[in-house]
Amino acid sequence: MSFATNVPSTWEEFTEGLWERNPVFVMVLGMCPTMAITTSAINSISMGLATTFVLAASCWMVSMMRRLIPKEVRIACYIGIIATFVMVVDYAIQAISLALSEALGAYIALIVANCLVL
């Protein structure tokens, strides 16, 4: 009898399940910048609304353009679409409230990373 030599060890299985194939960990990790700015109710609500808008709008746009975008450049196009909606949100926040824009600061730009992870 011969046993397969490619059988992963228990430790490899454990770490793979903990880091690589754990969707809850990946989603929570993606939300870290959103949670970091939530020091007040106004910041929390604003960041939540901005992230929700970018996520919903970019998902809609990506689903509309999915068949038009070649597979070779799909991820780059997705990043461009998400970044465009992030800039729209950033400019809207700057137009509405400069103080809120300064409070959220660079965390608005990190919505791109959040949406890509999610």
C-alpha cells in the first residue's frame, strides 16, 4: 500500500482554513479602515453611507459592463470603476462639509480596498 505524498499536514490545513479560506476573516479585514474612523456618530454614519453607495454603485456598474470587458483586463477595470465612484463620493463630501471631509481624511480613499476585498 502506498499513501499519497501530497497530503497536507494538520498544521497546513489549519493555517489554510484560518487565513486563506476564511471568508469571515477576509470580510472583517476589508472593513478595518471603515471601523477605524468611527470615532463619532457623524463619522460613522457618513463612512457607512459612503461605503454602501460605492459598493452598490460599483457592483451595479460592474454587472452592466461585465460582458463588455475582456477577461485580461477585468480586475484593472473593476479597480477603475470603484475608484471613480470613490472620487465622486469624496468630492460630494467635500462639497457638503469640509469639516467632515477633513475628519474622514484618507479613509475615504481606502474604500477602494474595502470594495475590492468584499
